[in-house]
Amino acid sequence: MKKTKRRLEPYSFYDHTGLEKHLEKMAGKGWLLEKVWNNVWYYRRIAPRELKFSVTYFPKVSELDPEPSEKQQMFLDFCEHTGWKLAAVTTQMQIFYNENPNPVPIETDPRLELETLRRTARRSVLLPCFILGALGLMNTILLIHTLRTDPIGLLSSGSGLLGAWCWLMILLLSAVELGGYFRWYRKAEKAAARGEFLETASHVWLTKLILASIILMFLYWLAGWISTGPYWKRILGVVISGYMIGVLFFSGIFKGCLKRRKASAGINITLTMLLVFAVTILFLTGVTWAGLRMAQDARQAEHEGRTEASMHGYLAAPPLALSDLTDISASDYIQSSTGEESLLLEQFELQAFPKNGAEDRGGLPQMNYRVTLVKVPFLYDICRAQLFRDRDETGDAELPEGHKAVYEARDPELWKAREVYELTYPDESGFSNQYLLCYPDRIVEIGFSWELTEEQMRIVGEKLA
């Protein structure tokens, strides 16, 4: 039978009555709170019993203090003398339990209790909540703007979606915490003036819902990261995730070790920051070295004139290569690719251009294209509209004022597409050899440095459709 249990208890910092009731229920089920470490609540198995819990606050306490101050120790001794045993301490919150079914309460003055809670909140909770709420609001405004101006860029990036959703939830969580606290505090002040205690209004279910949504979004990002993208991005994601989790975990262990060795709070925080700084420097040095090594390998590959497939960054094998349309030697040009992918959209771009040392470099053909792969059908029209809007808003800086390039419809059959548009210039500027190809599940923006033949258009359609 399991003897210990670990839980995350997402109760608001001021929700002492909600937490007391929860701990009493846990004791009734045979689980007694033993300690709180790194926001994890540890319970040990006991015989189910009825216990009374009391949550108190002590503003002048730091989680790095090696031992209780003189005033705090006097308070703990008083509580123990009246039958209240210390179960756990988490920063300024102290949690006691009592085996007496009708114990003498620790807090007897509602105004004093409210003032203590207010000073605790001002010291360690309200300012961080305000800062996180402000950051969440700014990022939410940026998210709304990005959804309006560049939905493809946002929805094709799994990490971008994860970050945007987390900031949105942080804004909501901060609003819930701050709104709940100030609403309860105003009512508690009136009750305290009458000499009455006011129970806190618990919204733990909403907090759990918000945290669950963050976990689900993280799992969504993780699924996309594992199943999509080039292998080097997956490795980089593992390394970065491992670094972040490792720093949080080991810094907590390091702080705990220093605290047990009675190091002062100042020494503790200084040494912990130095450790994190040293680990970060080592990590960045390793990542930089790996990046320089990859760049060196790429330059060596270019110098040796390796095959086109070895020169791709995002795509190991592109759907359309310049050699599919021309007789040019792969050793005379470079193909590089970049891309982003999520479970909703994928967007990748390929550029094919002559090498610096290639013979007759100026006369060699060039090609570039960007493919937006739509994995969720209802996003197709949104992506198509954005690509047309981008062209309308961007225009062409080389054209005279009042003129702009526009898309004109072309025969889609040659390209095996549903719709085809060519970018055309006004007056006598002629055609651009830049096209927008609309297929059932993807939209392609493609451009060439020469005028394509019908046969080449057919090849493009076969490769990209």
C-alpha cells in the first residue's frame, strides 16, 4: 500500500478556509500533510481521523531562512502549547493541525488576521500577480493582432501557439486571483468591523481548469514537436526543455541543501544565482559550439559541391527541385529551406540559387517557393485570404506611386490546381513569373527567374499537387 502521496494544490494564497476544509477531508481519507517543497504538497498515510486545520500567515518570513526567527519561534511554541502541531510551512503560510475536535482557535481577532494577510499579500503575492497580469495582457493584445495580420505564421508554429495560449491563461489566472482577492477583502473588512470572520470564496475548480488547459496545450505542442519538423529541431527542443526543467529542479535542490546547512538567506540566493548563471553559460556555450559546427559542415559541403539533398535545412527531400525543371548541375547551385510546422498548419520555403563560384553565375536560373499546407480544412480560406491581403498591402516598392502588382487568374489545368494566379505589373512592366497555386490542401507561392514552358508548368503541378 502506498505510504506517501504528492499533489499540486492550486488554492489561492488568501483562500485559507478553502484549504483548511480540503486538508480536513484529506485527513478523513487517511492522508496527513507532511511538507511542501517546490510547490509540491507531500502527504503521508495515517489512520483516517477527524483533524482540525488552521492556516496562518507570517509576513516577515522568507523561504530561504535557515531557521525560524525569534518571533516566529515564539509563535510556533504558543501554537504547540495550545495543541496546534505544525504540519508544513510554505513561504509566509504556516499550516497547523489539532486532534482536539473543538480546539482553541489560533486567530481570535478578525481585524488582526485581515491585516496580517494584507501585509503578506503585499509583500510576496500582489506585485508578481500584477506584473504577470500586465505581461499577459500585452501578449494577449499581440496575439489578437497577429491573428488578424499573420494567422499563418502563428498557427504554423507549435511553440508560438503554446506561448500565446500560456500568456492568455496567465492573464486569466492573474485576473481570477486579483479579482477574487480584492472582492473578498472588501467584504472581509466590513465583517471585521463587526467583529466577525468571513470565510474565503474558493475558486479552485477554475484554477484547476486553467492549469489543465495549459497542460493540454503543452501536450499538443509536444505531440507536434515529436511528430513533425527536422530531426535537429527535435533534438534542440529536447536539449532546451531538459535545460529548463533541470535548472528549476536542481536549483530547488541546491537551495534546500544550503537551507539545511543553515546558510543565510542572502548567501543562499547569491550562490543559487551563481549556480544558475554558470549552468546557463555552459549551456549557451554548448549550443553555440554545436551551431558553429553545423555551419562549418554546411560551408564544407558547399565547398565540396555535394548533392542538393545534403544542402537542405528544413527539408531532406523537397517536393520540387530546380533540377526537375532544368538541366543545370546540382554542383552549381545551392538549395536551402526553412519552415515551421504544427498540427494545424505547415509552412516551408525553398530557395535555389547559384553558388558564388559557379561558372556564368548571372545566367543560371533561380527559383523559390513557399508552401502553406493546411491540415485543418476550415483554415484554408483564412490562409488564402491572408496571402491575397499580404500582396495587396505590400505592393511593390519599385513601382511608381499609385501602381501596384496584382494577381490575374490563369488556366489551372496546366498546373493541376483548383485556382492559379500570376502576379502582373501595370502598364508595360509585363509579367513577373510569380504565381499563386491553390490546391485542395495547400497553397503555393512560387517564382522563377525565367518564363516557364507549358511542360515545366505541368511538372510543377505534378510535383506540388
